[in-house]
Amino acid sequence: MAEGLTISSSSSLSDMSAIAIASAIANVEPAGPSAQLVSRYDLEKGQKQVNIPLWSRLTAAALTEGVMINTPQQVAVTIKNLTASEHGLLTFLSDRLTRQNNENIVSEVGQFQGLGVGRLREQDIISLYDSVTGLSIPGAGVAGNFRHVAGAHAYLKTDNTSATQGPAPGAVSGVFHPEQIRRFVEEATGMQAGGSTGMSAQPIPTGMTEGIVESYFRGNEQLFNTRIWESGLVSRDGSGDAKGCIHVQTAFALGMHNEITAESMRVPRLRGEDLVTTAEWGEVLINDEWAVEFHSAADVIS
């Protein structure tokens, strides 16, 4: 009985493996943007986990000349543990058609293995969005708009945790479902679906909004100092709502033990070769107040 995917390969099994492996490595990152928008910690050989300290800030006070500082500040720290685990997949490559030198198919196998690993890592990071409890806007069934993006940015930069870490540091990014971004585009351009309430379908306007439509906010546009990113792996629930997230890089952490490993092994009984692609990672929410859950309508356009 055949096992796996029986596909053609190049005339040399070693060449075939190199082609597939190179393609797998090249296609991990394009599977989703989230891994590039969070803090990254590399686990060295022999490390089981990384302990990430979240330091509470110290408070300065006015002093009087010649008067001793009597009360020392105590340093408080919360430790977040980040443990990596293994993820991967296997594809069987038949050598039935090895003499046909069909290297494009081999490259595609590597591409889809890399994308498969990358998608799983993207989904694992996105799953953390639902654990954000500090602020969730605008709510189920509500179309998210510029007001909500501006409000999220303002919340992150406000001193909400005066006793601990303070305002969220660094640049702000937002990861959204494509249908959430589509509502931003409609607000920016004044376009609506034909027959909808209010303004009917309009032609794409020229000028500033023309560029907005062209780039479609795929990391190329900023709303109120918030870089907008699209991820098709942000899931949509049965009510047509999705949960994206607006956050700073240090709100979440990704621990990588190894970026990606791909290797092959000859399987004589099946007259082919197994190609295995694996990676080790773990993810964790670092600071609940440095992220805003963007829970809004993401149903399909009608």
C-alpha cells in the first residue's frame, strides 16, 4: 500500500533533497508576519527553557540637600517561562520518476513543507491574542474602524500600570484578519458594497486614498503610528467575528530552539525517500497591558 505523497523527483536523490530543503527553509517566514512582530529568544544547545524577567520600575523622588536617602527601593521582578517544543511534518518522495528531472515539483514539496511549519508557528502566536484581558475592542459584531485603532494606540501609550511597567515601550503593530482590514479600507476610501445601507458602490478615488487601496495596508501603511499587518491565519468564528491584536514587540515572546531543520532518509522498501521538516519553538504572553485584543466583525462582504 502506498504511503505518503508519491511524486516525481530529480535524477539524484541527494540533489532532490537539497532542492526541497532549501525551498522549505526559504518559505517558513512568508507563512505569516507575527513571528517578526514579537520578541525573540534563541535557546542554546542544552537549554530546556528561557526565563524572561519582567521588571517592575523604580520610583524616583525629590531629595533635600544633605539629607540621607533612608528608604531603598526594592526591585521586583516577575518571571515568565518560555519552553520550546518540537513541530514538524513528513512527506514521502517517490523515486519512480527520478529520471525525468522534474525538479520543480521537488521544490514545491519543500515550499509547502516550509509554509506548513510557518503557518503552525503563526497560529501558535495568534492563539495568544485570546489571552489578552487588559482591553478588548470594539466587540463582537462591531465593524472595527480608525477610532478603535487610535484608541488602542492611546491605551498602550498610557500609564495604565503605574505600579509595575508603565506605558508600552517601542513601536506598535496590529495584526488583523483580512476582512477586518477591508473595513479600514472602506472607511479610508468611502467605498461600500453595492446595495448596502448608506453610500452605494463608488469608483476607486484618486489621490491619497488610491494608494491606500493599492497597498491594502499589508504592512505598508500606518494608522495613528500603528503599523498594519494582514494575516489570513487569524481565525473567524461561527458568528463572523475575528480576534486580531494591536501590540508592541515586547508584549509577546517567541522562543526558538532551532529555526528549521530539514533532512531526508532513503526508504528502500518504498523505493523512495522521506523528507522531514521540523522546528522547535514556544510562545508566551509577557505583559497583558502591552497588547489590545481587536475583536470585531470579519464576515464576508455581501
